[in-house]
Amino acid sequence: MEERFARHYVLKEIGEEGQKKLLSSKVLLVGAGGLGSAAALYLAAAGVGTLGIADPDEVELANLQRQIIHDTERLGKNKALSAKESILKLNPEIHVNAYPFRLTTENISKMIEEYDFILDCVDSFGSKFLINDACVLARKPFCHAGVVRFSGQVMTYAPGRGPCLRCMLGNVPQKGEYPLCKTAGVLGAAVGVIGCLQAAEAIKYLVGAGELLTGRVFRIDLLSMRSSTASFEKADPDCPVCGKEGFSLKEHREEYGE
């Protein structure tokens, strides 16, 4: 065990105590696609004790350009189950919960209850807002990310430490208001970079090191290799989910695409 995490032990920000925290932590990844592939593998390698992977989809050939946790032999296999197989090959000493179904207003609250940190690794804005709203209501920290073409963005929400996704975007964007990877394209390596940043945010939160992207959105364009950080330090007092009481997931089913 010590040899596996030797490079963590020499980091003063992690060390032996930090590694123990990682081993006792639980992280849920919603989505085992491009973002989830990179994030899951690095979290497993880092020794996060329990990983949950939720994804209802099956592996397709077009996925393999960026979804590196899967392989050609697993075409047609559920992505959550495929991801579990790869994770355990990398680190058989951790526990992996595979959820081969979609998270909805009916099951997400119970699902996130047992986890310490959640990663939004989905590509649908409806699902992203469902994760945001459920985590805010449950006071669970999570990391949002999105990628299209050569660019991606990352932000982290922690209870009481800045705005949530709905604070900044308001209502869920409608289809046609934002580009889709399927039609606009996406660089596989760009998805990997952003997924790794999500893993780093989770690790920093779990060990209590460094500065999180709370109240900030980090953006990077790999085509120009330019990055920027936009600050949103305060939550919106009029935000329907974190600024007021009485928000109901079930009342927003249509908005989430259910």
C-alpha cells in the first residue's frame, strides 16, 4: 500500500494523513464518458476508497476517441460496468459501486447521500442542473465541468462557499442554445484535461489542500493554449435553489428532461 502511494506521501499537502483521508472517502461520478473516464482513473490511482459510477448508456465505437476507460472489446457493454472493470484493474484495493441507470428526481437524493463529493461528468444541461440542484439541497460539494470542441470549463460548489450553477446560468439552457459535441465535435485530449481537473478538485477537497474553484469558473482553450478565470464570489440571493427555501426537484422534472 505504501509503495503504491509513495509519491503522495512526499507531498506535504497530502502525506500519510491525507492519504488516509482519501482511502476513507467516497466520490460519486455521474457519467462514465470522456470526463468520467479521466476523472475516475485518476481518483482510483489516487486511492479514493470508494468510487460510485452512474451511467445508463452502452459503449459505442464513436465513444472510444475520448472515453479511455472503455475499450473495443466492451462495445455494447454498460458504461458504468465497463468503468468498474477498468478501475479495479488499475487499483483492486478500492471499492467500486456501478449504477447502470440514469439518475432522476426519484433516486438522486438517496444516491448522493452516502458520498463525500460528486462529479458532474454528463453532457446534458438538464442532467447538470439536476446534479446541481440535488447537491445544493443536500449540502453536498460537487464539481461541474463541460467541454466542446477544443475548450472546457470547471467550477466547484461547496456549501456556503460561493454560487451554484443555477446562480450563474439561471434556467436550464434549451437545446439549440448551446453547441453539442455530436454536431460541433470535441478533441478527446480536451475532455481528458478537464476530467483530470475535476479529479484534482475532488482530491484537494477531500484532503483539505490548496484553493478550490469555488466562486470561480476556470476556462481553457487547448487550440490557443489560453486560459482564464472568471470570479463569481457571491451566491445570487434570488437563486431559486440556494437563495430561497421550498425548492422541489420534482417540480422541475421537465426542466431536467424527464
